[in-house]
Amino acid sequence: MLKKVVNVIKPIFTFGVIADVQYGDFDDAYNFSQTSLRRYRNAFVVFQQGIEEWNKYNNNEHNKQLSFIANFGDFIDGKCSSNETQEESINKLLDEYNNNYNGKNKDLLSAIGNHELYNFSRDELYKKLNFDKFETNDENNDNFVPKLYYDYKPKIINDENEFIDVDGWRIIVLNTFEFSTLWKGEDDEEAFNYLDDNNPNDLKTCVDWLEGVEGVEKRFVPYNGGIKEEQQTWLKNTLEDCKNNNEKAFIFAHSPICPGSFF
């Protein structure tokens, strides 16, 4: 009898992912288009279940640990701003993570989603979601504006049970809402003018924003966002640096950045 040989490839590093938690202290209700029932409070239970799964991985007998946790945005729901519970809601999620996630490295890498913009300013998100820990910025500059994008070296546990950087890999977190109509306390005329040049509908009223719009042009709507030239240049330079250092890269973002990737 022939014995089948299975080659098991050991992962270089592993990480946890969660996206679109959209938690809020609200009764269940249908979404805007009345197509699905939103379970706002139950989203917290689902987040707890995610943490439980990550903890199971970290508790295995082979001393494996997740390198980090990635949050792809929309951590709380935009409705939280309607009754001013955004601070309470996001703190509930962060406290649950910090108190109950058992990973030795608790780095939470967050991307910005549109629901973040309904609730917080750039400065608030910079502190609230730890961009001040990962982003390279001169906070003492009077003209300082958080970029909310950065690159990060993943980590693994060595034989001394210490976290060290993983050679050959880089994590890139983009801010796909750098340019948007949604930022609290900011002038949105430039963003609306840009959308008006690419979408024939009245985007400041509750009409069908997609009427007569096809294909990749559907991205030109107020709840979407964009990346400005400075961030595009930074991304290009960061990828060039990865190439020069023989590194592969993961790119994290809330919104797709390649035309046609979601149609």
C-alpha cells in the first residue's frame, strides 16, 4: 500500500481580520434600501466571537501567535452620531478588544471607512484608532494634519518568546477617504465639485445617485472617497522601497482601489 505524503507548509506569519462591524446601540432596523435587516447591537456579539476565535489560535499548543489584528473600517455605525453615542460605542469595542484579546502583540491596524467619517474628525480618529502609534508625523507642526495611512512591519515570536520583525514583508494601510465629502467640520465643496464633474445627478439631495451611471463610474458618490496625489506618491515610494529591500507587501484599505475590482 502506498502511503500518501502531505507536505505542510508552515506560514511565515498569521494575522486576524475583521471588517464592517458597524456596531451601534440601536434596535434592529432595515437598511436604507429596505433590503436587509441591520442588527446593530448584535454586531458587538459578532465582534466578541471574532476575538474568541483569535484567542483560540493564540492558545494552541505550538506557541503560535497572531502577528496583529487588522480592522478594515466601519468599526461603529454612522447612526451613532445621531444620538451622540459615538464615543461610548467605539470605546465599548476598543475596551472589549484590549481587555479580552489574549494576543501577546495587541497591535490593531485600522483602516478608515465611511462610517468613521460620520462620527469623528481626522484628529479624533488619529488618537482613537492608534494612528499616532504607527503614523510618522510631526505633531508639533502648527499645520499638522493626520494622514491616517502608514506602513508597518509584521512581527513573529522567536525562540526566546519575543516578538521580532518579519523579514521580507510589509503591511501598507491606506486612507481611501482622504478626499471625501463626509469629513466632520471640513469644507466639502472641493469634493462635491469633483463628484459633480463625474456624476450627472444632484448629489446633495436624496435622489438616485446612480441613475444613468454605469461601470466604474459608480464610484463617484458622496459615501465613497479618494486618495490624493501625495498619498499616491507615498504609496509608490513605499512599494519601491519594498522592492529594493526584497519585500512583499499586503495593502489594506476599506474601499477597493483598482477599477473593476468590485463589479
